[in-house]
Amino acid sequence: MTTKAKTWITAALFFLVATLLCGVLYTLVCTGIAQLLFPHQANGSIIEVDGVKYGSTVVGQEFSDDDHMWGRPTNANVETFTDDAGNPLMWYGPSNLSPASDEFDQLVAERVEKIRAAHPEKGDRAIPSDLVTCSGSGLDPHISPAAAEYQVDRLAKNTGKSTVEIREIIERCTEQPQFGVLGQARVNVLKVNLMLDGIL
């Protein structure tokens, strides 16, 4: 056997072994450990109540009606494709708009107008920036406590709950900085809305 042939055989064997170790065994081990130690997170952190899946706690969803808390604007797009159950498929992504662009200014201005129209009692009070701008990922499931507080009066008016009840729900859905120092306090919008609906 020639040296060239031996080199090709060695390379092919190395490729197969590396693929098996890194592409198959490593993936199976990591998946197995995740399923064993963190099954909820490994399966998408889905909120499921009585067999109904309402969404993931780590992916932002759009709420635009007056009975629910609004989250950060998302870059979600519903495709014409559907899954096996006939549900529309949706994809998320970050925006490439520059904060210095006219298009960005116009988009934010439209969002500000919408927020002010839904919260006339706030007058000219400053709107928390996370209610009119997307996060870097385009799918942040949280808003700041200030953004949640901004919506309390509207939610109380439209849900029949008192402002005290609304604030208690917000408090229960507020996640503190990890280990007390990493990140900031944040409110999970999906959890708030499921509590407003009496599901959680």
C-alpha cells in the first residue's frame, strides 16, 4: 500500500471517529445529562397546565389586547408554513435597524403613539424604553418592573381586578438578579398574563 493511500485511510478513519465522538456520543451525553438534571429547561421551559401548552417562559410572545400585559416589541414573523397539527410556524430574529436611522425613529414613534393611546391616564409621563424597543435578540420574554408598573391602571380597568391585585401578580412574576448580583429585576410577561387569565 502506498503512503498516499495510507494517508487517505488514516484521514478517513480519523474523520469517522471524530464524527462519532463529537457529533454523536458527545451530543447524546449532553442531551442525556440535560434531560436528567434539567428536564424542564431542556424541553423549552414550556408552561403546561392541564395538558395545554401555553408557551415558553424564555421566549417573548406578542400580547396587544387591553386585557393583557404587553411585553417588549418582538421581531416575530408568522410564515405561511404550518406544523403537523396545522399551527402556523413563527420565527424570531434581531433587527438590523440602526438606532440612528429614520426608519428606527419612525418605528419607535409609532410604538410610543400606541402606548400613549392605550394609557391616556399617564399623560406625558415618560414611557419605559423596553415597551417601545426590541431587545438584542428580538425575543426577550421579560420587561422591567417600571414597564410593568406603567400598565397597572390599564390592566385594572380592563380585567376587573384591583391595582393591588395586579401589583401582587407582578410581584409574584418578578425574577430577581441571578445570585443577587447578575442582571436586573425583571417581570415575566407570559406568567403575568396567565395569572390574569386565572390559568396559573
